[in-house]
Amino acid sequence: MRRSLLVLKLLLVAGVPALATPWWEAYEGDVFPEDQGWTRVHGSIPAQRWIDNGVLFIDSRASPLIYDYYEMVFDHPVDPGLGETFVMRWRLKVDATTYYDQEIGVTSDAAGPDEFYSAAFGFRADAIVSVFEHTSAPFAPGVFHDFELRSSNMRTYELYIDQTPAMDGLFTEVFGPPRVAWGDAGYGSSSLAEWDYVRFGVTPEPGALLTVLAGGLLYARRTRDRPGGR
């Protein structure tokens, strides 16, 4: 029995590193993103911006040539490990747009020399569009919606709108670096949108630790039941 307990302990210790690397970033709309570590990227004419009641307004209706977005490039691993999930959540309201102008996306860790994978989405007044896949999912116009992307491997994803499954698809191979970017990234279109928050990171999958425990207990039981097992 002591031997079985020792094996179980070793299995649990081995399982901990895969579950012990979560990280999380959150922009809550209280300040301009560049004041919170984001890099602002814009053309010669930036968008009009203001913050009202914890919401960032981005207005590029003055010209279709305006782009004004934010990116965070990572110096740590982005991809989830065993028993983890990459999660990206944002709350957005599109007040006006031509085609799609506001966007959000994530790029994975390098899978090889100059080999990265990305999922990116643009927003019409009443739909979210997977930029690389040219698929879309509708939503009610003129109101805020909560969006959530989930991926356990940075190759496939599930997308939820207001906690309801809305789309699933594939990441597309792109150039790096690993990053998250969002805002008015469209060129040749214009929009007015309200960003309430952008939150993302790697979290343990529900039940991941229980899986490790169950595997350890099963191993311990089988060892105990063997002839001469201790």
C-alpha cells in the first residue's frame, strides 16, 4: 500500500507543472489601452477616442483610411499546455460600420521557423466574421454582446456569443509574433464601436486535476490488486 501511495504522489507531482502555468490579462476600459501596456498602432490620421463609464469608444467615421488598434506581443508562451485552455473574452457594441472594421485576433507560439497560427474576427453591425475562414455568425444589432473564444491547442477553436455556441473553426497559418490585437484594424472602411473589456489568458480545464487524481487512483488500485502487490 505504501508503494501505491508513493506512486500516486509521484503522478500528482508530475501532473502539477501542466496545471501550474495559467496567466491572465485584462483590459477593462477604464484608461486608454496604451496606458496599460498595450502598443497603439495607427495611421497618419488616428481615430477619435474617448472613455465613458468604463467603455472605450473608437470612432473612425471621419475617413475610411483610418485604422487605430492595440496589440500585446508576448515574451512568454501563449499556447495552453496539457489540461489547459486558452480563453479570450470581450464585450463589444458596434454602433455603425461599413463592411467590417473593428477586429480582434490572437496568434499562437511558433510551431516552426516562421510558422504561427491565428484566429481573427471582424464585426459587422449584426454579425461576427472569421477573417481567414470567411464564415460568420449573427447577433442582434445595436446592443452589447459578450464573446468568448476557447482553444485547447491553438489549431481549432470554439466561439460563443452571450454564452451560446455560435461558431467553431480552424486557426490559419500566418507570420508571427505571438500576440493579441484588437480595435479598428480595418483599412478602407469606417466604424463607431464601444469596447467594454478584453480579457484573455490560459486557464486550467475544469476537471483536469480530477483526471490526474483518477488516473493515479486507478494505477494505485491495480497495483494493490496484483498478486503480491503492496
